[in-house]
Amino acid sequence: MKFGVFYEMQLPRPWGVDDERQLYQNALTQVELADKLGYDYAWQVEHHFLEEYSHSPQPEVFLAAATQRTKNIRIGHGIIQLTTNHPARVAEKIATLDLVSNGRVEFGMGEGGSITEIGPFDRQMEDKRAIWEDAVRCIMPMFKDGGTEYEGPFFKFPLRNVLPKPVQKPHPPLWVACSQLETIEMAGRRGIGALGFQFLSADMAHAWVHAYYNSFVKRQQKLADYQANPNIAMVSYFMCAETDEEARRRADGVTFFQFALAYYSGSQNRMRPPPGSVSIWDEYQKWKKANPEAADKALRGGLIGSPATIRAKLHKFAESKVDSIILLNQAGRNTHEHICESLDLFAREVMPEFHAMEPEHQAWKAKVLSREIELDELDTEAFKTRQGVGKGVAIDRLVAAAGA
């Protein structure tokens, strides 16, 4: 099993004059530390106009800076929005980042989550999957030597040679964001790595891992000529401390993350009030005061706890054959000091045991891909909702689930 760190660049109100600069500088220091500690990936999202929830509209700038402070860690776009970026600009960004990182880029792609984000770029919610597919078909030939041209329903590109070309051949590994669980099966069918939000149970992980790999090996239908990437990664809330109680105390930002996500997901097309008219942090404080049991239960999920607690949870996911775990530590007002201590403690006390299991896992995966091992076709119907965790969840459902 491999491990990564994940950044939304959350910044709850009230905002100080220097807060955004400090947020970015702290995150860069954390990625530098993760590299020294042996973590495998550093991922950053792309979001637009989502106040407090994500101040990360240009991930390639942050990731480029991170490449100059690290040596080994893989640098992941988690994800580039193909609805709000022209295909040629995407290919240029990925190739340039691959050059400055000496070939360490992971190319995650997505659609964008709301009309709040994609509307200003003249895109409609009902078109975003079709736009994403059209963009993938347009982008992939751009990584090849020589010129390319394309004509599709959303993108038309005249014959040009898109430069530069990436270090990794034929291109960096491909991933797609799986905000909805059904998208995991789609990722396998398209031959692309799945970046999924956290599973609530090992049974859920087991079912969707089977769905992914069965689609990958039995029903694969690529969108274009690209190198397949058989991988399934799970983003999980994370805080590691000496005791479970201390970890939960330090991880209050995780509950804010869930609340803010529900806030931006809780209305039609995820439209929100005008900019600056609502403090999500203040609304969160009201919710937490009114729902203390729900807030407390939210901190008992994910990978939040002592090394022993996290180790026990990880063994269940290892048995489910998840390829990698992406640790979401920077959330709400979690402090820089606690994030660094969490990364260090986990790397010393937990990560080596699971890194040592990687050869065995890769051997299993090779047999699955060659169909020497045939995975059961499991029914995923019971695992199509997250019960209040993840994308598209209204705040009332978050409350109900946390109190279940």
C-alpha cells in the first residue's frame, strides 16, 4: 500500500492579511517533510470561487514550487478541471510540470463539481461529463511527437504541435476524480486510475475495488489512445497522535471539512449565496453547538487516532486491495504543528509495515490484470451512498448520518 498527502487549501474566516500566504508556505513545508519521510504522493485539487472550502485555483503553481523542495515524492493533480481549462493548456501544464519535476507528475482529471465553479467559464452542469470525455480525446494526442488536430462537439483544435512534451512516455499516469461512487466503475471501464473519496467500511471498499478491476479487465473501453493506469486510491480524513483522544482533539478541521463540503453540495447545482455574505466557519460553529454528538461521531471515522487505531483500520483496507491511501490532514483550522507531527508519527510507527506489503499487493494485481485471478462480480447497490460523507451531501443528511 502507498500513501499520499492531499490539499484543498482550506481557509476558514475570518481572514487575516497574511493568512493565504502562510497557508501556502505551510503546505509547501508539509510536502517537503512528507518527501523526507517517504510518502509516495502529494496531491492538490483545483477549485474556483469556493470561499473557505478551497483556495486552490492554480494547483500547477503550488505543485511546481513543491517539485523544487522535494526529490522523490510523486506530484499529483487531484484534479485538473477539464471543463474550465482548454485542452491545449492542460497538455502544456502537465508536460511543463513533468519537466520541472524530472518526471514525477500524476495527471488527475475531473469535471468540476458545481455551477458556482463552471458557470463563469460558460459551462453547464448537464454537459460536464460530455465535455470531460471530449477533452480527454483532444488532449491525449498532444503528448505525442509532432502535430495534432481535433474536432469534437465541444473542442475544435487546428493542426499544431503542442509543446513541450512530458518526460514520462507516453504520458504521465492518468487518474479521474470519483466524487460519486458509481464513477469508480467508470474509471475502470475507461482504463484510468480512480481517485475516490473515503469508503465508510472495508466491505464498501471491497465491493468497489472488485467493480473497478472487473470493469478494467473485462469491459475496458478507452476514450482515446493512452496508457492505462490500473490503480484505485482512497482519500481519507487523517490525524495521527499518541492517543485517540488527542488525535480527535487535533482533528476538528475534519468536521469543518465535512460541513463545508455539505454546504457547497446542499442545493440545486450547488449554488450558494453571494460572495462574502456567509461565514461558513460561523455556520459550522452553530451546527457543532446544536449537534455535539454528530460532531463527535464525525471525528471517529476516517484515519483519526493513535498509531495502533490507524494500523487496525488500514489492515482492513489492505485486505480490500485498495492501492493507495491519500491522507487529508490540512482541513479547517488544523494547525501546521499538528499536521507535521501527525505526518511524522504515522511515517515512523505505521507506514513502514504497509510499504513492506507492496510487493505482495503488486503480485496480486498482476494476476488480476492477467486474469489468472478472477474477481467475483459483486453487487454494489448497497454501497452507492456514503451516508453523509463525500460529495453531494446535504447538511441535514450529514447530521442524520453522524447520529445514526
